Amino acid sequence: MPLPRIVPILVNLILWAALSNGLAAQSIPFEGRYQTGGLIPFANGWAGAGGLALSPTASGRTGTVYVRETSEGILIFARFSGGTPAWARSALEMESRDHVDIWLRTSLNVDLPGIAWGNQFGFQTCEAYEGARIKAADCAEWRARQLDYRKPLHHLFWRQWRMAPGVSTEQLATDALAQTSRYATNHEREALRRLRPRSTPILSAAEGVDFSYFETLIPWDALPPTDRLSLDRIYVAMDILHGKTITATTSPRKVPGELPALTELHLSQPHISRLTSCGYELSSNTQQHWYLPSVTSTVFASFSLENEMVGYRYEPEGLSPVPMWTSYFEKSVTNTELICGPKLRYSAGDKIFSSDSLISADTPTSLQALGGGRHLLKAGPSLHTLSKLGSGPCGSCTVATVFMYVLDSIKGITEAISESLVKETEEMDGDVQLSPDWKTLSVYRAKFRQQAIIWTVDQFCLVEDKYQRCGSGASVPPPAPRQIDWRLPMTSAH
């Protein structure tokens, strides 16, 4: 039974803080005339919605921060007084000179599952498993480690861009990645690393009469993860600092070092992303799914935070949770047709056909035209274990699979045949061969008799949309050239 998903107390506190600055959510305008580095060339740039007051702290700086949406990302610009800033000229100089911190989120809620580890029998918790195989003290130590890990995990869903003219670094999520990685195995570390900040916003600054101003464009791919394909709102705060001292801010702090209260800003034109050109859905009824926004608005990876199941993991190990990634792909069939995965879809003109077949992004695929708006799709050969978790009788045995599909621009997707070869012992062998026109598929299997290798073959011929058995043979020559290389790495075929 899946564990209930929880919203940690920390997230609720952040949500309360983000709404406690007394500012109602604003709708920010779309600015179609802005050009990067233009230093606010558009008319009435300093007026209208999206203005956040900069409150003075140590130095008496005051001003206003403005936020606009553009086709390239989020434009943030400010006009402030209180003396000419001595801008940092390098990341190192930010410790002693003026710079800007821009804080961003796209969602305030990060749902986490309960703390647990998983194996082939389901999920286990310290409360339910104490005394069975492990010591209560060992489980308590593991659970405390998860609580420590979860604190910086939340910060991977923020971005804190620290900037001066020509200088830009990300602080909060970058530090959080380093902290969470200390708890992780290599496998878990790679899953976390994919959440690292991408792109680099650039800040420009200039001096006016009795005021200073700056602008920066935050590209879409410099935003933190989001859980909506229609990005309709963001959460923002901004500080001006001299070294480590905040001199003006949109979010006055009560305690040094605390995270800022964020102001909710609604995008007048939601930024629409799509999971491949086939338009996969992001969310599900049971889990929160995320992706990293893209400059092109087409996304090829999503993730959810889950407790990982590992075969024979009977004791508390690993992280709870880890980002579980789904990689998507698309491949052209013709100029107006393409296929997408991992859940196979076929786009033909204005139609998108769906199926329940799974093809991972690392599965080799190829196509053959049949004529009349029909194509054959071959997925495989791909190698994986018989059991996803490698558990059970022969669960870790290598399996080679080949799937053939007929793609029809009128009828959609038909699975024509699927063949699997299980390598139960090192001596076992097999292969799958296609005729040049792909109309005949031959499945070879090797048997050992009196220390001799005997090859047999079963043949299947394409009849309309299905391969049907049309021949067999014993003591046949071995397949050549070989199509299955049993030495290749496993794919994520499950």
C-alpha cells in the first residue's frame, strides 16, 4: 500500500510567510517590446502593475522593483535612490560590495511521501519494522538522517540569483544540491543533480539623475521547477545588499538569515510548456509531478519525489524521497508525423493516437514505410532484467525484447508482435532478425545438445496489421549478422 503523501510543516510555514507580507497578488503585464539589454526602452516602463516597494534597512535606500513578463522570461527592473552603488565586479567581491539577490519560486507546496524505504514487498517504516530484522536505534538514526536531508531538499525548489553587472551566481539551490548530495549514493546523486540551476541571468545597471537603476531578464530555464504546464504565477522577493548587509528589500526580515516572504505575481499570459510535441499530461491524481521550464517551451523530462523501491532492501537504506525521473522522446516519421514516448503516441497531422505500450527513451527505434499512410515501427532489441527489481526466480536474468507496431494515419497504433528472449544461463543465446522489407520476422533460439549448439527458428509474416506464424526450422544456420548484443547495458524498458 502506498504511503500517504505529506506536506511538511516547513512548507506550510513558508506558505504562511509568503502571504504574510501584506501584499495582495498582482497581475504583471506582458511586455512584447522589450529587448534584452535595452535598459527599459518601452514607454511607461516605470508605471503600472507589478511594482514592489523597496523598504530601507541599513543604508536608507528606497525605490521600487517592477516585474514584467516577456516571451523570453521574467523581466525584473528597479529604480532606487540612496547613493551610487559600488557594484561587485566578481563573485568574490559580492562579500564586500553592492549586489542584488532575486528570490523565485513557481509553487509553494512540495508534497513529500512519508519517510520509508521500499523493496519488492512494498514500503517499510521504522514504526512498523522495529525489532523484526533491525535494531530500533539503527532505524531511528536512519530516520533522523532523512529529516536532515529533507531540509535542504526543499531549497531545490527555489532560485536565489545573486547578481551585479556582468556577474551572476545562484546561491540557495546550489548550496542545497551540495548538502543533499552528501547523503546520497552515486545513483541518487545523479537524480538530484538534474535539479541543478541552469542558464545564467545577466544584470545591467546605469545611473540616472538622483537615482540608480538596473534590469535583468530571468530566462524561463533559469526558473526553479514547476508543477504546472501552464505557468500562471510566480513568487518573487528582491534584496539590495552591501556585502552581507541588506540595504533595501521587498521583504523585511525579523531574523537574520531567514528566507524572504514572497509576493505572488500572476502572469497575464501564462507561459505554456508541453511535454513533447505529442502533449503528454504532467499531473496525476496521486502524485505531484514537476519539470524544469525550457526556453523552447518543449520539455523532455519530468520528475516526482518518491520513495524508491529496491529489490531485497530489507533494512533502512537510501534516501526518502528521491527525484524519480521520466525521460520523454519524439522522433519524426514523416514531415507531418512523429512518434513520442515513453508511453507510445503517434501524431499524424492534427490527430494524436495513444497506446499503453511503453518505449523508453534509450530503446533503439527505427521505421519502415509500408505505403498508403502506413509505417512499421521497430522498438528494440532492448535489454533489461526479467523483474524490474531483479527479485524472484530468475528475476535478474537478462531479457531481450523486440516490439513491432503498425502506424496508420487513419487507424492509429497497432501492436503487430512482441518477442522476448530470456537468458536464463550464460550458455543460452538467441536473436531476432527482420527481412529487408520487414515483412518477415525470425526468432532464433540456441539449444545445447551433446556439447553442440543447435539453432532453431520461428518465422512470422506480416498479414495486414499483425505478424502471424508462417514457418519454423530446426538445426538452421546461426543468425547473421547478429542483432542482439547481450553485452550491451540494460535499458529502462520496464
